[in-house]
Amino acid sequence: MSVALDLPQVSVEQIEIHAEDLDPARAAKIYAEYGALVVRGLMKPYVAKLREEIEACAQESIALLGEAKKITEGWTTPNGTLFLPAPAHFKRQQQIMVLGFNYYTSATFFRSAFDPKTVDLARAVLGENVELFINGQCLYKEPVGGHPKHLHQDAAYFEHRYEGPLAMLGYVVDTNLENGALHVVPGSHKLGVLKHVDTFSHLGLEHEEWPWERALPVCGKAGDAIFFHVKTIHGSKENHSTSARPVFIHRYRAADDYVVVSATTTDNRAEAEKKRDAVKKENQRGLMVCGTRRYDAGRMA
Ligand SMILES: O=C(O)CCC(=O)C(=O)O
């Protein structure tokens, strides 16, 4: 049985606003309804420098491949980049998936997480007290085939106790149907956490039930930002262009929220689910982007 029959048919124009006239309350309303929001030009002030730094990190990672370690999800180089198996025609056996590029390696990246308009929007969605979740992420699709990320909900990887994080994905280059536009399924954040299976790009939804045709592609310019809910179904196809397609992600959550199930495969998810009820906030504290952290013994101890 399909769980998505009642999802709204939405065009990109219905979920899109522009950074110059960003009204946080209106933006939060679109986000609440569709679990997805496009803000044109939001990350423009940072994108040229980020592109340069991301490319340097990609080259560094490729140079370090000889020292990569095999892990469940693929291979990691000493600078923290995750590689996947490459397609048969590729010049290497491994291709980049997630770069070791984050708030610990780039001041520009860290600064962009505190962008005033972005933080105002995060506050309008999540409330007065907001922290960063994860240290920034950068997904990198190499040219001529770079990996697809199958449709999925981030909640399959990091299910939260309360509302869960708001993600902001920024385009580093102009991004379109050829090089791997992000696809979102508006309204799918209301479906709960769906069953995921193991795929080439880790946890993903069954392709038969969630083919790409059910998702809305969001093409955009470098500097455009796409916000999505932790339960919004999303993903992106291969990069068939001749240059790299990186994106960067900031994630924000209410300061008292926390992960209750953390997983990358169906096996480790099944194990983590058994401990869901016992998990507490404890050491899961992120850096505050607005407001303060108040101690609440019931929620935080
Ligand atoms: O467009 C991409 O690179 C995929 C991003 C994504 O799906 C994710 O980080 O969960």
C-alpha cells in the first residue's frame, strides 16, 4: 500500500522565497506546511570562498586515498572524507561522497551557520533557544557519474526525541537536472519515520514505492538554500556533468532536543531502536546559535 497518496502536488514556486525580502514568519509557515522551503540567494555572501575551500579539500582527500581505511559505509581518508565505490568507467575505484569539510576545518563554513537571516528563520521554526546539530556537512558529487543519494528521510539516520533538526542545504555551484539537483517530497514530513532499506548510498526508501517521479526537483544557482525537515523525503541523482557538484549543510535543532536512534544500515538501526527509550540528552549538546540553554532535569539529565 502506498503511504503517499494524499501528498500535495506542489510546484517550486509555492515553496520559494528570496533572501532580500525574507519574512521569517512567512517562511516558517511554508516550512510547517510542506517541510521544505527554498530561499534564493541566502548563502551568496559565503559561496565563492566556500567553493574554493571545498575544492582544495576534495583534492587533498584524493591525494590521501592511499591511506584510506575500510569502514562499513565505504572508506575514510585521514582528513575525514568518506569515499564510496566508483562506477566501472571511473578513473579511480573510489569516489568522494562526504568531504572532511566542516566547522573544524573552515571558518567561512562556521561563520555561514550564524548568518543572521538564517538564524532568524531557524528561530521562527524551532523557538528561542537553538543549537547546531552536527559540525556542518559537505556532500560532493564528482563529475562524470558522481554518486546518487537515494530518496530517504534523515530521521532514518538520526531520529530525534522531539521535533528534530531543520537542515539548510546550500548549493555551491549552479545545480540542475544534469549535475544532481536536490529532490524533495513536500508534505512527507507528516508521514512519520518510514521503513528504510540498505542501498548503495546507505539507508534509503524502497525504489518501487518511492521512485524519483514522486519527488520535486529543485534547480538553483550557487548560493541558493533549501531548508528541509528531518522527516522530509529527499535525495539527489548522479552528477552527469563535467564538473563537481558539492553542497553544504547546516543543521539546527531546539536546544533541548537530541538523537534517540542513530544509524547508517538496517542492522545497526535495528540495534539502536532497542535502546531508543533509554537515551537521554546528556552529552549531545551543540553550540548555541540563538537564545540560551536552560537546565531542565526532566529533559536534560
Ligand atoms: O544532494 C545531496 O548531496 C544529498 C543531500 C542529502 O540527501 C542528505 O544529506 O541527506
